[in-house]
Amino acid sequence: MPGMGHGFTTSNPTMQEAFRSALRHQAVVVLLLALLLALAYAVARTAAAHRTVTATNAAAGLQDSVEPAGRRFLRMAFGCLWIFDGLLQIQAQMPIGLPSQVIAPTEGGQPHWLASSIHWGTVVWQNHPVEAAVATVWIQVGIGAWLLVAPRGRWSRIGGLVSAGWALVVWVLGEGLGGILTSSGSWLFGAPGAVLFYVVAGGLLALPESVWRGRALGRRVLRGMGFVFLAAAVVQSLPGRGFWNGRALSSMARDMSAVHQPRPIASLVGDFGRLAGAHGFAINLFFVGALATVGLGLVTQRMARASFWCAMALCGSTWVLVQDFGFFGGLGTDPNSQIPMMFLLGGGYLSLRHAPAVEVGTAPVRVERRSPEVLDIVRWLTIAAAIGVTLLGAAPMAFASLNPRADPIVAESISGSTAPVHVPAAPFSLVDQNGLLVSLSSLRGRAVLLTFLDPVCTTDCPLIAQELKQADALLGVNASKVAIVAIAANPFYHSRAAIQAFDTQEGLTKLHNWLFLTGTTRALQQTWNHYGIAVQVAPGGGMIAHNDEAFVIDQRGFIRWYLNSDPGPGTTSTKSSFASLFAGYLRRVVQP
């Protein structure tokens, strides 16, 4: 019956073990340890080369052959951030928890076009949870490594472009544009979305390095961040959103402090929440004033240094007191918006304060420095390894998004552990949809997929019927060696007319190996008892409830596998997943 299955929770052991296994196998492929060692070596050599070139160019009066300080900071900061985000994706609850607890909630209050896009992303993840979760790990670790090991040149700019592209996908499908189109968005809670700042940083890194020369880009970055602060101040000052009375802020802090995390941090966030609840107007007035003041300072470029440090202090305090470090408790996938904002501010400030001075009218003279051949090889190998790790995640993710059929692991997770058995199947003697007598012994020589369906059910049984229909298609030439059998599971409505109507409704009449069996109530009751099927009237006198079970019986009449076929709480995520599972078990019987 619906709900009698093993459950499909974030702690599902089958899904978690499949996720860990996939991670282990792919970690062996990419030799992650070797990559990290090469990464550390490449970063060290890059720093040494930077010092050497700096000293050489200083002696020659040159500046343009050194990676600008702002770009270098942005590249390394977001490279480390991507790796950190990738490591957060390794949490065992990600395959099931991320679509239901992180992605799906962002659909609420969104325009139809955006909600549809988010729903599509949710379905893709639910259909391929292990592939999606593993792919996300490697994509983000790969992008982070790519940014760190490719300091300059074309491949460095391409790395920035890839970073921006992936971040844009996450911002749209994972964050719902950061909630900027909803009525509950707030800068304090993460709007306009943490990953939007990854998009901006990647775009900046994709620019030609010549753009980073001088102070113009630094001014534009700080001015742009200033407009973000001003927009946040306007949104924070709007009435009717629960900010002026402190309810929204205190509720957020209370929820964050309640999740599992170190006690001192939870206590700090909880205390702030109580303060906001008691003095909501004053706290919100402070944030509106601080956001507006910092924004004006950055936009007008007056007292740029003071405005920068005030912005950093405001972001840092919000990250601790309101956003609770962004990743404690629940399913944190990044450190929230304040850290990438601080990194962008830092990149803009360094570009403004440490821009190289190039004399007007003086053509820069380049001094070529030939690196040792071994170091060139190591550098290119580390870049290739980082790109390879990114592709290792991106390629399976791309193929999975084109496949509407859910992975069998989804059905296995719902079904629970399915150990092979070898016990005689209970005999039965019933009539099929055409009135012909069918017994288990009459099916000897063919494998049998046996299940129990209510012909007047409108919930799970039609879904399971479609899974059986698709399993038949997946068997191909082996379908002739299999009988797909359903036995009526309704003590009141089990006539031939009822099962014929069900067959017509579900498009099963053209399946040559399909048998829907029925009989007297007594004969059906005996069969249900033999196979452990509990059939009863649902509470309130509604539809009939029964447990959803399927049995794979070999050609000699022995049960080889039995599994729970309950579609679970979300039918979208299980579409076609049982079909693959059924077909796989049947192939193992007919092709031993």
C-alpha cells in the first residue's frame, strides 16, 4: 500500500553507499592525492616565479609582465572557494537531500518560467541522484584547481569563463536567482545569491589581462559592489517584510541556532536573534543605515579605504551573526553570500590600491624569461589534470540530463536491500483478462515477474503498470522468455470487466506477455496470503490499500528476488526507475 515501503529519506543507506562507492571509484581514476600534491607544487612554483619576475622587472623598470595583484587575489580566493564548495558536496545526504531540501524550496514564489526551470533541474537530479551529486563534487573541485594552477594566459581566462558558466547554472537552477524575484529576499539572508558573485568573479578573470592594468577596473568593481549595497538597503527598508518588527531576523537566527553545530556558535547566533526580536526596529535601522552609507562610499569613491573596510566589517559580522558561517547544519553547499562578496571587494580594492604605474608615452619592454623545461611540463600537466577532473564531472552530468529514465539506484533505494533468494513460489490457479485458466505451473519454462495491482486504483497501481510496460520494452528480444503477471488486489472490484478496463486505460492490451489474473474472492485471498500481500480498506472507507511487492520467479518456479515496488513519496523521481530494475533482474534469470 502507499507508504508501506522502506522510505526514501536523506539517510537512505542504499543511496549513501552508492554515492560513496562512486566517489571512491572516481577518486581512484583521477588520483586525487597526486593532483593535490601537484597542485601544491604548482602553486609554490608560481609564487617563486612571481617573486623572481617581480625582482627582475623591478630592476628593469617594468610592471606589465607580473599578474596584477587584484586578479591574482581573485583567482586564488575563488579557486579555494570552489574546492571548499566541492568538498561540502561530499556530505552523504546530498544525493537525496539537495533536490528536496535545497533546490525545490526555491521554486516557491518564483515566476512560472523560472519555477519551471528549477523544477526541471530538480527532476534531473532526482532521476540521477548519484551521478548528479558526484558530478557536482568533481566539477567544483576541478574548477577550483584550474583557477589555482593556471595563473596567466589563455587557459587562465578560459578557466574564469568556465567558472562563470557553471556558477550561472547553479545560480539559476540551484538558487532560483538568489530569491531576487520573490518577496522574501534580503541581503542579510543571502540575496542576490552567493553564486552570483562567483559569476561576476569568473567573468572578471575571463577578461584580457591588459584590462587589469591601471585603476579603472578596481574602481568599477568597487562601484558595482556599492550599488549592490544600496539596493540591499532599499530592500531592507521596505515595510511589511518582517524586518522592522524584528520577526524575520529573529526567526532566521532562531532556526540557524537550532541546527546541529558547535555550541558557542549556536549560542552567539541565538543571542543575536533574541536581541533582534526585542529591538527589531533599531537593529533594522542600523543595517539600513550601514548598507546605505557603505554603498554611497563605494559608489562615489569618497574615502575609498574607509568604505572598503566598513564593507568588509559589515559582511563579516553578518556572515557570523545572521548567516551562521553559511554551512553549519543542514545541507550547506557554500559559505553563503558574504564570503564571495568580501573576495570581490578585496579584488577590487587591490586593483585600485596596487595597480602598476606605467609611464605615459613609454612603450613597455618585455623581458622574456624561459622557464626550465621540466617546470613547463609540470605546469601543463597540472592544468590538464584540473581540466580532466572538471570534465569527469561535467560529461556524465550532461548525458544524465538528456536521459528521462531514472537510474535503477532510485528504485533500489526505495525497495531497500534486495538479497537473492531461492524458495519455491506459492502455486496459484486463476483466470486471465480473457477468461483463460492460468496457473504457476502453466508458466514453467518462462521467467515470471509477479506483482499485485488494484484494477480501480488511481494512485500507485497505474504508475507500477507503466513501469511493467516499460520493463517489457527494455527486455527487447528477451521479452518472449518472460511472463509479466499481475494479480487483482481488491476484494470487491476484481471482475474481468474491471481488469480489462484497467488494461485499456494503461495501454497494456498490446503486450503479448501480459497477464492480469483474477478469480473468486476466496482464491484471491489465498494467493494474497501465500505471498504476504496485506489487502484492506483504507481509513475512511476510501480506496483499497495493499503493499506493493514484486517477485522475480525463474523458469523452474523458484522465487529468485522480491522487492518493494512502492513508488514512494515522489513519483517524479522514480519515473522508469523500477522498469530498469525489473528488466535487470529478469535478464539475470533468462541469461544466467
